[in-house]
Amino acid sequence: QVQLVESGGGVVQPGRSLRLSCVASGFTFSSYGMHWVRQSPGKGLEWMAVISHDGKNKYYVDSVKGRFTISRDNSKNTLYLQMNSLTADDTAVYYCAKHRVGVTVFGVAPKGPTDVWGHGTAVTVSS
Amino acid sequence: DIQMTQSPSTLSASVGDRVTITCRANQSISSWLAWYQQKPGKPPNLLIYKASSLGSGVPSRFSGSGSGTEFTLTISSLQPDDFATYYCQHYYSYAWTFGQGTKVEIK
């Protein structure tokens, strides 16, 4: 079955960096856009970033532009989130999520939400 | 960014009740709207996409409607498993944004 497993979270000091990973299985990873979404303790959901199926296109929420980088290695079925210059506001559970619809034979990625999420990895930024 | 506003923030209801949650966008998003259900300690689960299409394996008591800027999620007969928090989310353009959530509690 389709599965996403995040790792790499932990406790980190303000200003430091962390890299999250998300290993995918059960589907053709290289055909799907992938997303990162976070949820601060007791709060709502915040969409962070998306990367196209081939890694060529990336978009970010303004609050992380220039600090976070989304990337993927399709040979390893793995999605990454490099987080730099972390602050207390980045404390959250980070989820990776799969785009609901894969790329078409014409290379077009149809609009669609996410349909499968991992269980998340917790990041705490604290001195 | 497009802002999504849900109402109410909290809803108290009984098993068997018909429940409606509203989501408004501050600009037209056509029908590019999804609804998710989230239970404590779990990731969100896709209920509805494209405003009214039922997600895979989602019970038929869930339905969605609307287009443009106003959308609703309806649970026709609330079941014990439905007590959770519900989020709307637009995917009209990046950056996607979520509503603040509606917690459905037991009355």
C-alpha cells in the first residue's frame, strides 16, 4: 500500500539546521508531486512547499523562502526538506504528503490536493 | 496569498445530527477546494476534493458543495467516528492555504 515515512526531526537550537527525509513506497514516486506541510503544537495546518515530479519546479510559502529547500531523489524514492536558520516559530510536526494525481503521459501535472500523508516527524527549536 | 476562513471554530453535536461546516475564500478559487478530517495524533485524511468529489474510501454521509468563494462540508448523520477536526484547503494556486479548522465535539 501507499506509504510515506518521515524522519530527521528532533530538538535543535535556534539558528541551526536540520534535514528531514520522507521515504515513499507503494506507488511510482517519480510520477507525483510531493509536498511538505507542518502543524505547530495545538494549531492548524500550514502548507510549506511543493516539488514537481521531476524536481524542476518548486514553490514555497513566504515564511520559509530563502531558509528552507525542498528536494527529491527519485532513484531513492525520497523527499527532503533542508531547514536552515531555524527559529522557535518553526517548532512543529512536519508531514510529507503525496499529490493526489500523477503526471500525465504528456508530462502535465493536473491540479489536485494531497491524498496520502506520512505520520509526521516532530521538530522542536529550543535553546 | 488566498485566505480561507472556516465557521464555526467549534461545533457541538450529537450522534445522528446533520452537521454543516462553512469555508470561505477571500477570492474566487473556482472548485479547487479540499476538505480533510484530522484526529488527535494522526495526519489529516482527505475527505473531499474539487469541492464535491468524495475521496477514496470516504463514507457517503460526507458531502461537499460550493464554488467560487463559498463552500460547505456536510455530514448527513454524525457517527461516533466523526468527532474530529475538519480543515478546508484551497489548491487554486501556490501557496496553498488551510482554514483554521472546525472541531466537532460531542454534545
